[in-house]
Amino acid sequence: MKMPRGPRPPRTTADAFMKARRDILDTIRRIPRGQVASYSQIAFIAGWPGRARLVARVLSDIPSATPGEAASSRSTPGPVAATDASRAGKDSVAVPWFRVINAQGKVAIPKGSPGHLQQIRLLKAEGVVFLNGRVSFEKQGWKPGDASPLLD
């Protein structure tokens, strides 16, 4: 009798990154309007626990909703120039990157940069409230069932 096989693991590091990228972007697309999630929460829910920096890396490569605005560095999460849309392909469609903030409830993009201001503007437009530069995860954190122990 033949045993059923599980999904085939990625063959290369590039394959693993592309799978992680897909998993992470699919998870971010699920964050409801007016709610936020942390990098570590996204990594956990996407099936890549402990990989918050990977989430930041994936977000640093997606195109911005506003052409011409770019994050101050490639290692910083946030929008990149919209000219990268062809490279991003279908991943660039409707990714609410701005709903992902750091574990302290703050925007991770350097303060005062165009990306930082854009992220705050987009979050406020959805009704997200900042108090002393922070968002309360208790009040506006995404709670997708009991999937993540990182919400406490």
C-alpha cells in the first residue's frame, strides 16, 4: 500500500523565500480594515514563527500605493517605488502593508520619512488611533481567532 505524501518542501533557498513571501502576503491581505498586526504575529500566522525580519524583508519589496514614495532603506519595512510593480507581479495587488507595525505599536519606518508619514496617514484614514505615537493592540490589534499566542 502506498503512503500518501505531504506537500513537497522547497528545493532551494529561493524556492523557500518565494513560498514564505506568498504565505506572508496572503496573511497580510487578511488583516481587516482599521486593524493592525505586528511583524511577529504575521510571521507566526503565516507559518514562519520567529521570522519577523523576514516579514519586514518581504514588505520592503512590495510597491507603494503612491508612486515615487520610497522607504529610506531596503532593510526598513514599507513601500518601495511603484516602478517595481512589474517585478512584484500579482503580489503587488491589494497588499495593505501599512497595517503591519512593530511589536511596540509603532510605525517601524524611520520617523519623518515619506514612508512613515504615508503609513500613519493610511492608518488614520481607516480609523486607527495613535496615542503618543503608538497603536493599542488591545483595541485595534487583529485577532484572527486563537491562531496566535502573540496577541496577549
